[in-house]
Amino acid sequence: MPLSTSELLHQLQWRYAVKKFDSTRKISATNWQVLEDALVLTPSSYGLQPWQFLMVQNLGLRQKLKSASWNQAQVEDCSHFVVFAALQSLDEAYIDRFADYTASVRHVPVEKIQGYIQMMKGDLIKGPRSREIHEWATRQAYIALGNLMTSAAVLGIDTCPMEGIEPVKYDEILQLNTTPYRTVVACAVGYRHADDAYAKAAKVRFPKDQILRTLS
Amino acid sequence: MPLSTSELLHQLQWRYAVKKFDSTRKISATNWQVLEDALVLTPSSYGLQPWQFLMVQNLGLRQKLKSASWNQAQVEDCSHFVVFAALQSLDEAYIDRFADYTASVRHVPVEKIQGYIQMMKGDLIKGPRSREIHEWATRQAYIALGNLMTSAAVLGIDTCPMEGIEPVKYDEILQLNTTPYRTVVACAVGYRHADDAYAKAAKVRFPKDQILRTLS
């Protein structure tokens, strides 16, 4: 095991939604690269990766985003600020592009994966899921959010997931309206400030038997 | 750092959606306990944990679920099968119960957290999000799915996320209809079979500059 079970649990207990970041501490370029790679490696439905991750390092943009985030300080004070955007719609061309790319990466003729292509199109273009593509894509982006928070935690890096944002304003500020992607959630990444009282607050989780059931 | 960056990336590269599990290999009780605890520790919106995790170990139920999962073998062959269910609706009583519990865990009078309670109610009971509670809860469950897959990967345990399921049939089989929860996604957990050809397939991820943008 690369990580022991006790270390994993320790890190997941250590993690909390940081309210006050230490704005003087920055994630090293090497570590940030790894978290970017972790995001890219996130699993998604059919492998379609219906997302875009925006790393907002520009301070002017951060200030504007903060005002579209109920003025939460994390937006400005964190080391790295990630905005998760998800596809708003999906067409056959996207799936064809993905299929061609898959075939080239795997060195197989695209004809060999026709079953896979037709399954994706049947489900997402022709099936009932075609009516909720943005929601389907948003769910995938939340897998990425979960992956990022856990990946950061096992590296000893702090995060704060941020749903209290105004996605429409984010789209304007980040000029996403001219792209097929729309803001769905954000995550501040960095290091907790020594003064953040929330770091010491007891973690609140319902008793295990209320949210977890074993059917044996 | 509890885990080195190279080990993290190695494990995320090692991970893939297992098609064929080794049905003779079971996750040890100790390790399973840790993955359950990891699920419980998943972050959620306001900490509300609007989910239930069902660990389906009963083979009769697994057979029925398989037939509601396009007969995918993973449902039966994996070591542990997790169904993620999300709240269908949310009322003030749920938030009050969570607030009382929070106050007791943190040893503060519930009056001290009235601001927090009113914010949750304003957003989820009275605000626009009240019209999409199941979707909000589903997104939270997907954070848990992402957390589970990454937690398992760093422990060297395999997973297969399963969206190709029939949630309505799952609800019937698992008798969720009489509860406030509804099936949203599932995940098979265990160990890959040595014969699973997909383990050797190249991972397909769009070039980083297509899905990740740095605004500096």
C-alpha cells in the first residue's frame, strides 16, 4: 500500500473547509503541477471529460470573483483558485472527436470502437440523458472536485470547496459565455492560516449507522 | 507529506475503471472499515451529508442489481458494492436536526449558530436551490464518489464507477422508496482480475491545454 490506512484517515480527518488561508504561503510549482495532473486524471462518464478547469491566478480576476462569491476571503487569500466549468451541451462532433482521439492514443482503428461510440451517442445524444447534459457534466465535475480535495489532503495541502458563488457572474468575469462551458463550482487551494479557528472545530458527521447501511 | 507526489500520480495512473474483478479476492475487514470511514468523512455542502451509502454484500440482491445494470459483471464479481443514494427533498426539520447535532458535537448552544442555520434555510428551503434539492444532493454524492475512488487508489484498491444503472429499479430492489433517499450512482470496489485487458489500455485524457487553462 502506497499510503497506510491510518495515514489516509489521519489526512481526511486533518482536512476541513479552510475559512482563512495563509496568503503568504504558496504551493510550490512542482506540487501544483501534480495537483493539475491529478485533476486531468479524474475519471468521468465514458471518459468524456466534459469539463474545463480554470486556474485563476490573476489578482484582478480574483478580486472580481470574490465579489461574486459573497466576498469570501478565500478567493483572494488562497494560493491557487480553481473554477470548475462543465459542458452546457453535447453534440455528435464532440463524441466523434473524443473517439478519434481515443483511437489514436490506443493505436486502434476507430472502426474497432464503433460499439462504444454508438453506446455513448445512444445514451447522451439520443437517449433521455440528452435532456440533462449540463447536469450530467456537472456531476462529473463534482467527481473532479472530490478527487482534488482528497489528492490535496494526502499531500498535506488544504482546500475549501466553494458552492456559494454566483455562476452567471463567474461566467461573465471569466468570459466563459463564448465557450461551451459554464461555471459550476470552485475550490480554493493553499495552506491554512495558523489563526483559522475552524481548524480546531470538531468535525460533524452523523453517526455511521445513520448514513451507511450494510445489506448482508 | 504523508504521500509523495510521485506516489500519488502513480496511483492515479494505476487506477482505471475495472471491467473484470477477481471475485476470489476480498478487501480485508480492516481496509473496508477505513474506506467506510473515508466515505463518512466526505465534505458536503454546509456539512449536511444529504446522502446514504448502501454496502450491498447480499448475493441475492447483487444478482438483482446486476440485472438492473445492463448485466455488468462487476456488480457480482467485486469484493464490495456501494450504492450512493441522495436525498430527494429537504425540510426544515432535517436542517434543525443537523444544527442540534452540530451544536452538541461542538459543545455550543444552538443559539450560537443561528446565522449558519438561517443561511442554510435561506438557501435550501426558501431560495432558488430549493427547487433542485435532489440535484444538489446528487452532486454531493458525486464528491463522495470521487473521494472513494481516490482514497481506494492510494490504498492500492480498485474501483469501477457505475452510472450505467437503472436507478428506479435499484430503488425498488433496495426498498429505498419508503426512505427520503434515491439511488444516483454506484461503485464496485475490489481487486482487478489478472485477465482484465482494460488494465493495459492506454489512459485517454485530452491534452492538458484543452481542458485546463491558467489565467495569470
